[in-house]
Amino acid sequence: MSISRHPLLYEINARCWLWGLSQSAGRALTLAEVPESEFEFWRNLGFTHIWLMGVWRIGPNARAHSLQICELREKIPPCTDEEIGGSPYAIAEYEVSASLGGNAALISFRRRLERHGLKLILDFVPNHLGHDHRWVTERPELFVRSGVQRPDTFRPDVGKSQSWIAYGKDPYMGAWADTVQLDYRNPATREAMKQQLERVAELCDGVRCDMAMLVLNEVFARTWNDYPADFGASPTEFWSEAIGAVRHRFPDFLFAAEAYWNLERRLQELGFDFAYDKPLYDFLVARNAAAVQQHLLGESEWFIKRCVHFLENHDEPRIASLLGFPEHRAAALLILALPGLCLLHEGQLTGLRERLSVHVMRRRLEAAQSEITEFYGTILKLLQATSVRQGHPVLLRPREAWPGNPTAMNFVGVQWQSRPDVFELALVNLASHQGQCYLDLQVAHPVESVWQMRDLLGGQTFLRKGRDLKKTGLYIDAPGNAAQLFQFTQHL
């Protein structure tokens, strides 16, 4: 694995964010002109990577499709035509949009990130391209095609083309009509996309790969088995070939996979540093505390360390619209304390509630929620003075406090340590009611010591004897939706 740290990734909707900065500046800004205060904000909160979502060029066909999507205009308040752009996932070319300043502006932006100790993540969309991509007319053999018209296909040039090209899709949803489906049964397609990925890698430090599981051989065959192909099954997976090629040139390049359908482990095995932990997200928003604990303790340490943990992203509702503040706070501490990659979404830190469509290029003003803003500002700065996300992590297994008390199943505890005399314990009670449990801390030589246990978020301080911790464990009695960050130091 090329990534030794536990990255903290900040997702930014590049078009909307830069529009907002331009409004504040009173003139159109490019990525090369982002104010210094933005870089200082990211650095001061401890982010390691910035994901600029949606930087690639789209074309007129993609925007025309977006303008036809009725629900954008029917939103309350409705979107105007000026606010609607094409989907950034209907890519016309892997070059930076002129409205953002082009490739040169991105290169300048990346250099400034580097000066602040930050790295750049960009999108890579393996499954499909936009209708405006030149390959549609220059290399139609790279796409899934049919000799007869079918649902969810189109004929790019009636006068010249003898076949219909399929829209991009996954096997469980309707087609994305602004995209064209690449055919991964064709070795030429795989080679072309591998080369494209290598070119993207020259511009950034890592990629978030959209719907990465769609190009797995088994998934692709199942999705497109009723379309003819002149190629036999590939003996290798695209990802193992492509990741290997990029890593040959850029050994520390980061690969993060958007992944569903229990295919996360498969993608990790093929070389991805991290893959989305969608089950954890689903259990958290469903308020299923026991399922959260069972999921985390039921997986291997290797798996959890290679997951992307999140509460929202551009595809999900705003977490502040789903969970009340105490629930949000506990869930946020959990994803921040888990080993692996933690993804925070622009607007999450201030409690925004309106999810932006990816088709929208401008955001409306929305009031920040002060208690959420204060919490994230506090916890992100606090964590930097601890071993959390920097030391050695251990997921602890809560034990029942007494026979017949089931509330231990609602707790998750993560211990982090980088020094023998100091360690941290992040503890959450994901239930809405009081709960009790015991935790067996992983402490070397605890018997002769007295430990000072201080809650960095609450301010309380306790003393615990090492002998008692070794014999019975740490007793916890916590209110519903507790979010506690304890620092243990040897007192005597």
C-alpha cells in the first residue's frame, strides 16, 4: 500500500466553489487565483488532500441534456438556465475546463497546495464518457454498440454510422443519457483508458474513481451480456493493469474507489488504497447502532484501514438534513477516529442542508449552523495534537457492563497510540439513550501505573488505576449520542 498515513480528504465542488469565490472577489477567478486564505483554512484544519470534484471539460451536448432535466427547474427555489451546466461526469475531454482556467491554472493551484503540505485529488470516470468526446466519432469501436436500435442507445451520425451506441449505465439503474458506454471487452478500450489515466496522473496526486466496480470483468459482462462482442474475456482486470502502470511512474499515487454491492474488498485487492464504506454510511443514517458496531468489528483490520469513511458526499443528502446535531456529532467523531481515509464534504463543516445537483454550477446562500461549525472547528484542531489518524489504531470490542444489559452493542471505541505513556480513546454511544460497557484498553504495563483520563471535548478529568484497567477494563457510563475523546497520560 503506497499510503502510510490515514488521509483526511476534503471534497469541493470546483465549479460552485470557484463561483462563490468569484462573487466575493467581484470578478471571475481561476484556480490560479484562489485566495491564500483557502489554503490556510485547509492546512489549519488538518486536511491532507483536497478533492476538486468536476474540473474536466464538458461539451454543449452535456449541458443541453442538463437543461432538459425538468426536476432542476422544479426545485424550490427553481434553478435558472444560467445556474445549470452539464454534468461533470459526462466528460468531453480530460482537460481542465476553460472557466476554471485550464490546465495551466490547475498546475499553479497544485503547486500552491504543495507549499502548504497538501495533495490534489481529481476525478477519473472509467465507465463512460460524454457525447461530446471526440472518440464518439473518431473511434466508435471503443464503445458498446448494437447493429439495431435498442432502448437506451443513440446513433451519433445517421449519415455515416451503421450502428447505435449505448448510453452509460449500471446494471441496477436507468441509463445516463448524457454519456456513452465504453466497452471494456475491447482490448483497445482498456489500453486507451489506461493511457488516459496515466495522463490524468501527471496533473494530480491521486484519483477518486467514479463507480469503479462497473468495469470489473464480472460486473461488466453481466451488465452487457446481451450486446454482441468480438472479443473474448480478458484474463486480467483493468484495474490491476491500470493501477500498475500508474504506480510504475508515480509510486505514491493514491487510488480511491467509489464502490458498492460488497465489491469494496475486491477493488482493494486489485490495488486501490481505499474504497467507499457505504454499509457504514447506511447504518449510521439509519440510526442502527448495533449494525455499525457489528460491521466494524466483523471486518478485518486490513479492510477497515483501506476504507473511505464518510457522512456525505456530492451523491448523498446533506447529513445535517438527516441527523440531529447530537447524532451528527457522534457520527462525525466516529468517521474521524476510524483508521483509513476520512472524507469530509464542502458545506458539511457548517451544517448546510441543501444538496447540490452535480448539474448546477452555482450555489445559493445558506446560513451556517453555529453549533456544527463550532464542533468541526474544535475537533479538527484538537485531533492534530493527538495520535488520532497518526499513531497506531485499535478498534476495541465493548463488553456488557452486567448480565442482561444490552447497551454495550451501541458503543464504538477506537484507541490510538504513538507513545507508550500517552494514548487517546475516541468513544461514541450511537444510541439515543444512556448506555454502559467495559472496554479492554490495549496498554502496555498498566498494572503499576495510574492514568489520568481527560475528555478533550468535555473537560472532565478522571484517574484510573492500571491494576483495575487490567483486571476489569475501563467502565463506561455515557449518555445517548455521547461523543467523547479521552486522552490518557501516565499520572504516576
